[in-house]
Amino acid sequence: MHRISARPFPSRLRSLVLLSVAPALLLLAAGAAHAQFSAPPTTPVHDASALRPPAGARVAIVEFEDMECPDCAHANPLLKEAAAKYNIPWVRHDFPLSFHVWSMQAAVNARWFDTKSKKLGDEYRDAVFANQPSIVDLMGLRRFTENFAQSHGIAMPFAIDPQGKLLAEVKADYALGQRIGIEHTPTIWVVTANSKGAPFIEVVDRTKLFQIIDQALADTRSAPTAKTAHR
């Protein structure tokens, strides 16, 4: 193996070399920064088993969300509107990010309200997103949650998950997201059953959400309705 000897440059020549390569280095640095901080155009899906509609549905929205994520809060009204407009399921999965101080507890709280009714659990999620800027820490989340429960005539226990079952459900959702390959929140797909087109499409540009759903419905129009799985 030949090695290039590292002889010192004369000072004048060294200055000229540095001046000539500096613009190129700046361009490389800018490109690296862009690659580091920009979200990927689509999520690299490693396990697509969860990217399908519930039994009996042709098309659905599947979302992985973090309740402390500002962009999730921004997306929430649009997803709610789309699910209502097209009368399609909206499957919401928990993906609380480790650097958010109260998102994990919020997800557990939502699961507790789910035990009262799924509608109530989703109302809690929507309310958290709508009031997210005012919830700054775990104590603020506790006050907000107690007020929400009181406004719905529900008394909250001192410990809502004493055996950790709800926490385990949240962690199972997070593990599912990791298996799929999720890298950011919110991650949103429009998923289909027996489609002539793509079985799932990630919604990267949310201004195209309705367009994607329209296409998914068209691609599944002649498809037979999926049979409900026997338990």
C-alpha cells in the first residue's frame, strides 16, 4: 500500500489552497445540515402488517401521534375533518417521543378515558391537542385532565393505571411504530383493503389528504368488503 507523504505546504500556497476549497466545504456542510434536519420524504416501511383498514372498511387513516408534538396538534383537526367527511375509520396509535415530558402520561390518560368509551378517549385527545400550548408540564397535564373529567361528570381516581396495563398498551403501540420504521410524528397513512392501487400511501403533503382519500376510494370501489375476523 502506497501512502501519500504529508509534506508541509509553504505558507503562501497553503493560503491559496484554503481559499479555493472553502466554498466547496461550505456547500458540503450546508448539504449535510439539510440532510440531518429535514424529515425523509416518506417513511421506510419495514413491517406493513399494521397498515391496513379495520375489518369491514375499504379505506382508513392510520396515524402515529405524540400528544405533545406541535405538528400533531396542527394535523389533528384536518384528520378529524377527513374521517368525518368520508366516514372512514381513523386509527390512532401512540408514539410518545422520549424528549417530551408529558406525552407518555397523556397517552396513558387517553387510554383510561377509552375504558369509559372510545368516543370519550378521542375527545380527550382532541382536547389535549387543542389546548397543548397551555400544558407545560406533568402538573399542568394533571390539572387539565381533572378539569376535562369533571366537565364530563367523571371522577378520576388517584392512580389511573396502578398495575401498568395502560402504559403497556402505549409501549406496545410505540414498539409497533418502531417495527414499521417510524422516524417522526405525526406519521400518517391512507390505507386500503383489496385495492387496485397502492395498499398504503403516506400523507407527506397534508394539503393532498382529500385527494389521496378520493383516489383510495376509487381504487377500492369494486373491491369486496373485508369480512369481519372471527374471534
